Amino acid sequence: MSWMFRHKQSFLIVAMLVAALASAVYTLQNRYVLRFIPLPLAWAETVNHDGWLLPSRQPASPMGRLDLPKNDITTEQGLRQALNRIQAISPTRTTTGMPSYAGITFSKWVKEITTKPFFCTDATQVFILTALSQGLSAREWHLLPPHWPPGQGHSVAEFYNPAVGRWQLVDAQHAAIIRGENGEITDMVSVLKAYRAGKLARIGIDYGPFREAMLNGMRGPSVGMYFLTMPCCGPPSCSCARRRGWPQYRRNSD
């Protein structure tokens, strides 16, 4: 009896270890679920240090076709032209409501955003697809209110520009390029540092030809209302990995 008890106990221990290992592997492969683990602002630079545990990006490929901007976004002129082109993809007024994600597929998503005004998340995905189509890395940032209430907040995109060797930040829904105090295209880490230092006023928003329209509500609240008033949005959170089950792109690790 004692031998059987010890044998059963050993089996349970092994089973628990196997389950723990399987859970760890699954979590590592699907670490998008870890995207909302808060980090101190002082550790913001971590998101730019690519590592096996917390990668700064994840390769992916589109799951369908959309007429994306062909402009070279590694140049300032090309980036501006691409953001302008994204505005032309989606109408600014609607008579049929806002995009619906019920039973969403890539083709349905394209139909929704080309016939109805896109949400910020849609515009971000269009920009990320544009970056991916040019062989570039891109990721999504969320500006979320305290306690993360559903349906609130804002989404922006960041892509790694090999021509300058750093990440660059845009708000595709508002055709906006985010600039630092010297006029250079900045990254989210620099914005976070400015936020921590109380110097957000030094961050500039370049709407290009859409400045007046965007400030007058063409796409809802302006970038500044979301982006430069972070006490109402809270520090941003980064999505480096592609979400399983979303129609826009396939994770290349799948």
C-alpha cells in the first residue's frame, strides 16, 4: 500500500510539472496576453530592447488583401503621403453606423472600414499592414483611461525605421506624425520620458494638410486630447505581438 501511495504521489508531481511546463511554453508563445503588465515609467526603454522573453516586435503577414499605400514610409515625404492615403481609405461621415466586428473576417473588415469611418484601432492596423508590406517592423500602443474601461482610450502605431535606426510614432486615424521638441519624428519612449518629466508640451503633433479638419473633429477628439493629456488616459501600454483570432494578419510563428 505504501509503495502504491508513493507511486501515485510521484505521478501527481510529474503531472503537475508537465502541466506547469506546458503552461509556461503556451504563455511564452502567446505573450500578447502579458501586454498589460504595468512597468514603471523608468523602465520604458525596455520595450526598445529586443529580447527572447519580451520582444520589441513580432513578425506577421497579412491574411487578405487591401490597397495599401506604396509610399516609402522610411522617408518623411513618404510617411506623410502614406498617412494622407490612409485617410482616403475610410470615409469621415456615415449613414450606416460604425464598423461592426461581428463574424469578422479580413474581407469583411476591409468592407467595414472602407464604407464606414474607421476606429483608431482600424487605422492603426492599416498602418501596421503598410509597414509590414514594406518589410518593416511595427507595433501598436494603447492609450487607456484609468482602470481600462472597455471601448475607451486610443490606439496609435509605431514602426522601426532602419534609415534612422529608431522607432517612430504616428497616429494613423488622425494622419498625425508625433514630433519631438527639435521637430524630429519621435518614439513612444521619448513621449513617456517627457510625460515623466512634466514636459509633454514639448511634444508636437504634425497633422499635415489635415490640421484644421482634425482639430475641428473630422475624426473625433484630436490627438492632443488623447495624447497630450495622459492623466486622463494613463501611461500607454504596448502591444508588440499580433493578436490571435484577429483577421488583419497572421503571426509568422503560427
